[in-house]
Amino acid sequence: MDQINSKAALGPAYQPGKPLYDQWLAAQNIPIIREFYIEDLRSVPLKPWELRGGNGAILNLIGTGEVNDAYLSEIPPGQNLRPLRAMFEEIIFVLEGHGSTSLWNDDGRKITFEWQPGSLFSPPLNTWRQHFNGSGDKPARLFAVTSAPPLMNLFRDVGFIYNCPFSFTNRFSADADSFSGAGKEWLTKNRPVWESNFIPDVNALKRFPHPERGAGAGNVKIELSDNCMSAHISEFPVGSYKKAHRHCAGAHVVIVAGQGYSLMWAPGEQPKRFDWHAGSIVVPPEDWFHQHFNTGTTPARYLAIKPVGHKHARPPGWRVYDAASDQIEYEDEAPFIRQMFEDELAKNGVVCRMPPVRPRAEGSVAPSAALA
């Protein structure tokens, strides 16, 4: 496969004084979105993207903390995107459309698999990938989270990022089953993990009880293509909400089913509210508490794509968060949290299924005290 030689497609040569990733962004000439959340990924306006082909937009949501980014890529009916390889990881979620992806390396090993709405997959590091729209009358829209920002800023050479010939043979297999949806289940800290390269439909993936997050929540962790990046699926019942918690930057939370809202706040500040439905995305900033509420008539489910996982060592200095100091129990919440939720349920004619809250004894210290 020929190298990507177009300077316009690749972006600029590095100029000292500004991160290469920022310089690359400016050269793409497509929309760049910098917000806390997006109400519907399926309706974001896109423009022609020379690097990838088709139409696209780059998402630099505030909560990423520059540890990762995301993009939208749309394939017109009956067409395909350009072949591309990259020295950064990416996890791709199919928002709309049916199609296929071909993966190969310079040794000539190749595999092709088909996808649909709800599919989740990750091209192995530095493999060539090309996406095809299988419909002749409808566009296909893909959402992807990547580790591009730190990699570009580390190497400071877009030619190396997109044209490096090295094959990671330990990550890529062209065996027939490698992107069939097959996988294996294992445990980390007594939590189930599903490891695969390709998940045909995240909605069909088995979820397991996760009582630590409260409200009858279910969860399954996902490791893809031997990445450092990872994902998980969470679900919680009608008339319920999850416990507030906080963690590092970069978790892209995509709503795949249900209706509700999320609250996010920095310590000591009042919450910001973001209403959501299937297709919405919210990215909590580092150290901000956030909490998800189901106000609809069906279970709520989201896909979270994150910069780190459980299979490989995390980067030095990466903080490990725990429930003792980084989660707010229901009895420690500010009273308006429950009241707001019950008011929203009443508007929708939904019965609250949360257990009664008995506040802790006077004098206890709660992380949410500043919100009371």
C-alpha cells in the first residue's frame, strides 16, 4: 500500500511553540467541537475530510483533558473511506448504517468483517483499515475515540504517525475468527471482562450485576484488540439513578438506550445538567463528580470508551480512584439530588424505584457537602 503523501491530508510539519496535535487539528479544515456534551452525535454537521475521505468532524470535548480525542466519520451511500493506518489506537462505534471494514498489514495478511448499528471494534495498532458503506441509499456514520493527541505530541511527526511501516504482528491476526465476534471472558478484581476484537452489537452483550454503583446497575468491562484503551457497558433500571463518582479524564460516555440526564460538577461547585437520549455523549472532566439518572420508561444503557483498561499497566502517575473517597453514597447526597430526580419522573409518569434515603448522622463528612 502506498504511503499517504498529501501534505494537506496529513497536516503540517511540526513548528516549535505549539503542540503538534493542535497544529494538525487546524489543518484538517473540518468542524472541531469543544463542549461538555453533544445532544445527538447522529445530527452533528460534517464537512469533507481529505485525510479519511467522506465527511467528518473532530470532537475535543472539554472532559478529555487532552489524553484522547474523538471523531465522527460519515461514509456516503455506496462509497468507502480511504485506506489509512495510524500509530495510535482507536475504538470505533457504529452509530448508523451497515457496512464492512477491511484490515491488513504490509505482509499481505488481510481480513474483512461486516458491521451494523451498535457494533464496536478496534483496528489493531498500525494496521491498514478501510471502511465501506454497504447501503446504496443511506449514509453510514461511525464514532471513534483515539489516543492521537499524546502520540502526536510525543513524536512530533505526522509522517511517522501515518506512514510508519512497522507491523505489530502480536496485535493483528488475519485468522477467520479474529473479527468474527468471538472472544473470551476473564475476571479483574472479581469483575467480568469481555475481551475481543469485534462486538457485533453492544446491546446484546451480557451484563453482570454491579451493586457498588447502586440502583440495580449492571456492567461489563470490554478489552479490544490488545489495546491500552478500553470500554465498558453500563445499564440501570427504570426509575433509578447511579451513585455519583469521579475518575480521570477521557471517558467518552455514549448513550445507546434510554432517556435521562447527567449531573457533573467540580468539587465545591454547583452541578451542570445535561439531558440525554440514545445518541448523546458526555465526557466528565477529571476529578469532576458525575451522576447518571434514568427518567424514561425503559432501562438506560451507555457505552463508555476510556483511555486506560485493566489488561495492561497504566501510565506512570495515573491516579487510581476508589469508592471510599471518590464515590458519593446515596445517604451522603445533597437533598436536592433526589428531589430533582423525583420531579423529573413525575413529569414522565414514571414511579421512583429508589430505596428511601436515611441521611448519615449529623457530623459525618461527605464528599458532596459543598453542594448541600
